[in-house]
Amino acid sequence: MLEIEVKFVLPDATALRSALAARGAPMVEDRTDADHYFNAPDRDFAVTGEAFRIRRIGERNLITWKGPRLQAIAKSREEIEIPFADGDKTAEELCTLLSRLGYRSVAIVRKHRQVYALQVNAADVQVCIDDVENVGSFAEVEIMAEPDARDAAESTLLKLASELGLTQMERRSYLSMLLAER
């Protein structure tokens, strides 16, 4: 599966919430994420365009690898995400294991995220309102799709974003924006 997303600077979260409410999009999650990013011992993910992280959502733990970005307007890339046992101790042990294997901690991106769900052209779309610590406020519009549906999914996302009043696209990842602020 491909994660296909478009990110926008969000000057007015209230206006976006109103636009989502007008479309009947319910908020399905209101959460705080901590994404602990790592770099590999055998290659530099900043060069290859990959991402590798442990995501903490409350007590929930997920490990995620994202492949290099495919050439497109939207950020499209293969994503593999696997849940593992909940809890602080488990996350700490996995961080220790990765360190012992030569992975280097890069940064932790913390954000408050509100997730809205809606159907567009028979596709499940998520719109996320993110307040990213030390970075700013953003909206992400996202679809998971098969590779052969990438162009249609991208078109759907761009049309929806326009209808929601999102105009200032941001191609950088939260991690790269955070590192640029340092």
C-alpha cells in the first residue's frame, strides 16, 4: 500500500474544522503523538528519502518504515506500520535494541493531532489537524491506496484540499522542519 498525503500550513484551524463539519466529517481521534525517528547504520535515510520511527500514541506503540518518496505532487510512498506491545517499558526496550543494532536517534517529533474521517469518491480519506511542537500548525489530507490508484488518489486529495480552503502546500516532513529549527 501507498500512503498518499498532502500537507498544508494551517493559518486557521477553526475554519478547517467548520469546513469539515459542513461536510459531515466526524472527528475520530484526538490524540498526542511522539514520533522517535532513527537513522540506519548502513545508510542515511536523509539521503535515501526513507523514514524509520517508533510512534507512541498514549500507551500504544507502532514501528513504521516509510520508503523513498515517489515523484508526484502529493507525498506518495510505501509504508509498513506494525503495532507492538503497549507501554513505556516496551518502547524504551525497543529503542535500546535499535541502538544496540547501530541505529542512531535523530529526533522526537511531538504533536497534538485531531483526525477527521470522510468518504470522497468511494475512498476513505483522513484529514488531520496537527499542532507540532516547535514547528507549527498544519493540515494533512491522506489516503492509503494501491500503486495503480496513485494518480486518482492524488487528484482526489488536491480537489478536497482546495474545497476545504487549504492553499499553502508544505512538502517537508515534520522531522525536517524540526531539524531546520534547531
